[in-house]
Amino acid sequence: MTRTKMLIDGVWVVGEGDAIEVRNPARGSVVGTVSHATPAEVDLALRAARLAFGDWSKRPPVERARLLKRAAHIIRERKSDLGRLMTSEQGKPVNEAVGEISKLADTFDFYAEEATRVFGEIIPNDSNAYQSLVVREPIGVVAAISPWNYPAELIGWKVAAGLTAGCTLVVKPPELTPLSPLAIMECMVDAGLPAGTINMVTGKGSTVGQQMVESDIPDKIAFTGSSAVGLHIQQSLKNIKRLSLELGGNCPMIVTAQANLDQAVKGAARRSFRNCGQICIAINRIYVERAAYEPFLEKLAAAADSLVVDDGLENPDADLGALCSQEPLDKTKQHLADALERGARLVAGGRAPDAPGLENGLFFRPTVVADCSHDMKVMTEETFGPLVGVTAFDKHAEAVRMANDTPYGLASYLYTKNMDEMRYYSRHLDYGNVAVNNVDAGIISAPYGGWKQSGIGVEHAREGLLEYLNYKHVRLCFDEDALQ
Ligand code: NDP
């Protein structure tokens, strides 16, 4: 099997390190190989980005925007192939993978449009002889590192915002899903991105990623991944750098007795089980006001049982495909066993699907456990699998206390038709994102980021672009008297 090449300084290189096999989690078969980048190759990529920064950062924003738009167009043209490639390495059903590729193209278009709207400010001084200009300039070289659950989008947020700002990047895709990110890089090269502006080196995070973090070349690290690795990255910096960390979550949903129960159940099933729950903003735990508790549980169990679990390549519109690797599957089983041992009630799932043809894949049915308490892992740790815990509450203050009882602060969800409840909960939930009567907490046009141990900095929106820019204060002194 030929190795898929890495992109360094505009050249596709095989790489001199060991081969890494990429597997289809639905079948266990090898779908491709990539190289483990050597330290010299990582260094070459970082130096190429540094060299390319001079030209790229000086180009007029409209020129950078044109290239990003062309990349968006090419990505859209190739979305079916890119989607199938993603499914073959990540496991999510093809329709979902193609949807992710479309959102990646939208991200490029969004930031291409923002490119020409990076304004500065004019600030009056104490004396009329002076004027302060505040201008924004690109930070420099960015090392971008991202996980396997959304192989295209999470890289896209960093690449689109970074390139728009005038930064150059070296990207390390996840070891489990490097093929679709490399194919996206091909789109960018074909769009005409100059050599060195965007580079991609493959390999393990603990070596390739760590080297990028410790190198003194990048001016910024843009990382999405677990809180543990995010903290490790923060602690291993060897010089001062800008840092964006989009980290783990442990996201609660609150359903009051005033909610439209059918809508709440639809939202709960979608956000607990989409992408097999392998999403940082997945609903991990649900608090339901006691009057609505049993009806909600009954409906949620039925909704979970109706979801189709299948090989995502064979069945593009399945609801759930395979989990991406053994690790989230094992964690799901552990959290389920822990909940049942501590007295939770299994109301849906709890096992692998029994359909023929799925025996070699990492599949698990969407699972709901009820009557949960806060000594269970399902309620306090991020499962990152198709498992959700549910419990009842009596007082709104109690629901808020339980929802906030976590070191994380990424996203929270509320279903109610009562305006006072909307106001109360959205004010008291300690989360960077609160979605009310919907479960799409992250949209490209609004800032998206976590509080507490869920990270620092934001992605998406104008604010996500500002994360790649430095302020420069230019203080001007005029001599109007000389004109008299
Ligand atoms: P990890 O933190 O294990 O890995 C994320 C990335 O970091 C991977 O590319 C990994 O490489 C790399 N990496 C690992 N160790 C290092 C290191 N020492 N230095 C530099 N890079 C390193 O996360 P997972 O892959 O397990 O992803 C799941 C996590 O990501 C969950 O906690 C989830 O909540 C979070 N996440 C957060 C999001 C947000 O927006 N807040 C969005 C999506 C996910 P490799 O995989 O190749 O070893």
C-alpha cells in the first residue's frame, strides 16, 4: 500500500519515519498508511511556514480571500470523495461526513468574507497634536493540532481563520484520521496557496505534536483535544506563545416541566448520540423536572431504540456508524458498568448491535441510563461515546447546582417554553455556550469557546479571527503649527 504523502513547503513528501496504518473502525481493515514525520521533517515544515509568512502576511486581504474562496469551491466539488474517505477512517456515516465537508467549505467562505473587514481604531489623545492608530497584524506562524472526531472541521476553523489573518500554519492531523485532512490540503494546494503557507506533518501527538509545541518557531499553538493534553501543552511551552485551547466538556441538558417534550427528546437523542457521542458538546447528562421525568424517559428510550446503527460506507444515512477507536468504546462500557453497579436503570441500548456484518467493527447501540446520581462516572466524566445518564430534579436551583457541578464549562442545553426559566437558566449556567430549545451550540457566525477546564480562547466568528491577530499601537505626532 503506498503511503499518503505529507505536505512540506509546497512539496508532497513520503517521509522518512515509520509507517502508521490507518484503519476503518467499522471493518478493522487497513485503508491507508502515512509516515511518522521525523524531527527534521517537522522542523523543515516549521521553517517553511516562517519563510512563507513574510510574503503571505503582506498580501492584501482581498487576495488572501480570493484563494480561500477558491479552496472552498474545490472542497465542495470534491465533497463526496472527501466524505467517503473520512468515513473510511473515522466511522461516521457518509452523509454526516459529507455534511462536515460542506461545513468546512462554508467556514472558508465565512472567513474569506471577514478578511476585508479587519478594521483598526483611531483613538484621540490628550493633546490634539497626537493621534493613536490601533492596527491589527497577523501573529506569525501557527502550529495547529486537532483530534479525530471531526477531522475536517476542527482543522478548518484554525486554517481558515489563520490564513485569513495572514498567518502561516503547520498542521498536525490526528494519528487515527490523517487521510481526509491530507486530501483537504490537496484542495488548498490546487487552489493556489503559495508553498509554505500551509504545511501538514503526520504522526503521533506525543512526538510530532510535542515537538511543534516545544519549538521556538511557532508564535501560536491552536489546539483542540482533551483537557489533559491541553494542560500538558500549556505546561510544556519553552517560550512565550499565544495559545488557544478548545478542550473537553461534560455537557448537561435541563428539561423543565414547561418544555415541549417531543422537541426536547428529539434534541436529546440528536446531541447525545450523533457521531456516536464523540463530540465535545455532546449531551452527557440530562436533568428532568420530576413531573416530566417518566414521560421523557419513555420517549427518549424509544427514540434511542429507533436509531439505526450501521456501517457508514454501506449505509450512508445510518444514524450512527462505528466508534472511531477501541478507546471510546471501552470507556463507554466502563461508564455503563459503573452506572449499573451504582444503581442506575438501563432503559435503552447497553449492547453492540446484532445485525450481521458488523462483528468486526467498533459498534455500540445508543444507550440511556436513568435514576443516575452524581457519584456515577456517566454524570461527572466525559464519556465520549453513545451513552447518556438521566435523573430527576425538583427545584430549579438544584438543577443549576448539579449542572454546574463540574470542572468543565463548554456547552449546556435547556428545554422550556417559559421565558422566566430561559432567563434564569441562561444567566446561571457557567458555560461558554447555552443552547435553548435547540442543540446546535456552535455556529460559525458566533464565538465558540469553553470556560474553566474546557479551554481558553474562542473559535468561530470575528472573535475567532481576532485570535490570530496582534494589536499594534501607532502613535502619531502632527505639527499643524508649521502650516501657519
Ligand atoms: P487528545 O488530546 O488525545 O488529542 C488531540 C490531538 O493532540 C491529537 O492530534 C493528538 O495526536 C495530539 N496530541 C496528543 N498528545 C500531544 C502532545 N503531548 N503534544 C501535542 N499534541 C498532542 O484528544 P482526543 O484525540 O482523545 O480527542 C478527544 C478530546 O477532544 C475530547 O476530550 C473532546 O472533548 C475534545 N474536543 C474538544 C472540542 C472543543 O471544541 N472544545 C472539539 C472536539 C473535541 P494523536 O492523536 O496523533 O496522538
